[in-house]
Amino acid sequence: MKTIEYPLFRGQYINRFVTTGTFTQIQKFERATLKGKVNEWLDKGFAIHENPCRKEFVKKRDGNIPELLLLEGDDTYEEIQVFGQSRKPRMYFPFGNIGYDASFFYKCPTYIRTYCYVDLWMPDQEDTELEIETCGGVTIWNNHVLVTDYIPFTRNLVKRTTVTIHLEKGCNHLVVCLDDLAERDTDYYFRLRYQARRFRKWCFRCQKILMQEK
């Protein structure tokens, strides 16, 4: 299988992936009544009130890590099943976007989950830092080993963290799972920035295209 390769410099965002797209699962919660100044969002912004159903969702999601999907090798473009839905992974080109973005509008509370896959190629092993930005939850595995399960779930308010990742010499299989509880307009994205000082190469597998930048 051919690959598309890109140089990787300090401070650069990793933003081209093989992705499954968004799997959806409608959620049902106990009814609740909002109290207090519920119309403050008209002046202060839509995200100041935390929906009671989001609190219930976060409590259930905390510690309940999504399953790892193995996407590397010959299985990269095979159909993936999540929530009883089947999707065939495709290439994601961000163009002007520095991260992966699948923001959308949902009519009712919906659990959404997306898997993205990329290979990182290292001339030697190293421990380095990755900066993560998201409004939802980001789970990362490298070579099938869990790196982090970062779950701010702050509804359309971006949060950031930095994690240390051990990269082996040669090919590292990086899988990112993005998930969230969608409520109406939903900012659904993540940004992954490489913080090491040395030049590296990253790529993802492609069936028909071969391109390399020096």
C-alpha cells in the first residue's frame, strides 16, 4: 500500500488522517428543570449553562475509555463497525484547518465518536510532547498502548493539555478517538501539535496516491 508523506517540524499540527467519520448514538436522559437566570446566555454566550444531561453523560463516560480500533496495515480501508453502524475509512485533508473538524448541528442529544489514524516515522526512539486541543474528549493510543484519555467535555469551549508520548524507532501507529455529547450546534474537533525540536516525518496510508515533500 502506498503512502502520503509530510515533514514534521516543532510546533506543527498533525492534521491529515485516515478517518472513520462520525458514528452517532441517540441518548435519552432523565428530565430536569433549569433554575436561575437561564437566559444569561443571550448576553454572555451559549456555553455558560451546563445541561443536566451533560453532567449525567460525563459521569458515565469518566473512566469508560472507548475501545481501540486497529486501523493500520492492510485493514486501513476495511469497513469499521461502531454502535451497529458500518463506515469505510477515508482520507481527511484539512486544507486551511489546523486540526480535524467535524462540527455539526444535532436535533437531540447524541453521543458522537470518530476514529482517526496516522503513522509517525522516527529515525530513532524518543520521548516527546503532544499538545491537545478539544472541546470534547480525545483518547490516544500509540502502537496499541494507551497514551491519554483527555475528557474536558466543556461544550464548545476549547481546552488544552500537553501529554508525553514515547515514540519507537521506525513506524508508530497513532490512533485518535474523538468523542462528545452533541447538543444542537456542536464544535466537534481536535488539534494535535508536535512539540519536539528535531525534524521528523509523518504520513498516512493511501491506496492510490503517492506524494512526498522534502
